[in-house]
Amino acid sequence: MKTMVRFLFNAKIYVWVLLLVILTFLGLFLAQSKLLKTAETSQSYLMVKSIQETNAQVFLNVGIQDVETKTTNTKIPWTKIGIPLTEKKALIILNYNAKLGIKTPAKITATGKNKYHIEIPNYEVIGIALDSKKPYVLYDSSGEILSDPTQNIDTGALVTTALSNTKQEKFLKQYQTQMDQSAKNYYTSLFKAVDPKLSLTFTFDH
């Protein structure tokens, strides 16, 4: 009887040792797998889609800090009713310059001796220049306690929309007076450098 008890005791020890070894190897395997999953690789591909000559002239750089916020949540199927505590939020801060000016040449007409009339075409958004130090900051990206099933917010699309030329067009009217003066200064200095006696008049297509 004692021999049987000793055998069972030893067998239990072997089983526990075996389980301990298996768990150790399993833990090492999972740890290694986790490390492997965190390894990152990145690739970049650049393709030139088009080349176009331009006569653009920038008259104004508007420094802008834009705060964009977007929220989303999971809705009850077939309704527009949001489920409580499923909201995700993203808040980004963009710093950039909106370049405003003309994309087509000004029309220059001689109106007499040493006299020229300059017609400035309609102002347009020339482009965007991101701040070199802090162009983009993801200030907040959070989710409520039940937000795991909620689709993540596409911050890339949010940035693209914020930086679109369409969104910058409001500045064309807002800073129209400053652009008029900048255009006058630009062409006056350009012509006066050739002949200080030249007389200039201006009209603006806006």
C-alpha cells in the first residue's frame, strides 16, 4: 500500500513538473510572438502623376492653426440612435500657411506714354505649406468604455478635408483688401525697378 501511495505521489510530482515545463515554454512562445508582432516595417513609393507649368503669384501667406474634432459611435441596427458609452473621439491640431494669390498672369495694357493699366485676375488658393516644426498634432484620441466595436476615426481623411483648397477659399474674401494692396506693391516695385517714372493704374476682377 505504501509503495502504491509513493508511486502516486511521485507521479503527481512528475505531472506538475511536466505542466510547469509546458507552461514555461508556452509563456516564452507567447512573449516571443508578442515581440515579433510589434516589429514594424515601412515602405514608401513615389510616383509623379503630372507636371504643369504655372504662372502663379502668391500675394498673401495666412498662418493658420486649425483645431478639428470628430466623434463617432455605434448605432442601434437600422436606426440612427447611438448606443451609450460607445463613442470614439479624435481631436487634431493643424498648423499651416494658406498661400493666396493668382494662378493666371495679370493683363498689362499700355494706356499712354509711361502709363500702364494692370488688371489683376480673380484670386485663388495657390496651395498649402505645413508648418516645418509642428504641422500636425493628434491632441486627443479616446474612446468610451464600450467603444471597442466602434469604427476607428480616419484621421487621415480628417486632415485631408481640413487642408483642402475648398476649405481655404473663405480666406479669399476675408483678406481681399490685403491682397489688393500686396498686388499693387508687387507690380509697382516690379515696374518702378525698370523706370521710376512709370505711372500705374489697377483694377481687380473680384
